[in-house]
Amino acid sequence: MATHNAIAAIGQAILGLLASACPRPEFAAAQFELYQGRQFQTPLDEGITLYLHRITPANNIRNLPPRVAPDGRRYRPSLPLDLHYLLTA
């Protein structure tokens, strides 16, 4: 079962991909940060912010079958989520 930690890890992974693709000689001072709503009042001088705007259930794969462990125990099905991010420079 995913928790808020898993959602935060996804945001950090996205920022890691963006940071690794950034040409550092041209943007040496660029920062990459996850933002909360109140942080938009004091924006970064240079860089990319990632804001989790909305979380919705994934409608295209909503009815998953129950999960079955190797020992035969059944678990409730997972709820797939769509994470909607706002990316600002």
C-alpha cells in the first residue's frame, strides 16, 4: 500500500530527472524543489519548482483484481492514482 511517502518519492524522482538533464555550465545556480502552496509567495531566483496540484483516482484502470500473496492470502486491490503536477521555472 502506497503512502504519502511514496507520493513524495515520486516528486523527488521527477526533480532528480530534471536536475540531471539540466546543462550545469549555463545554469550553475539552478535549484530544483518540491513546492507547497505558501512557497509561491517567495519564488526561487533560478530553477524549477514542482507543485503537486491534485490527486485523482485513475479512471482507466480503476477495477483491479484483488492481490494474492505467494502463500494464497488475498489483499484488497490497490487504488491507482493520477498525480497532477504544476511545473514552474
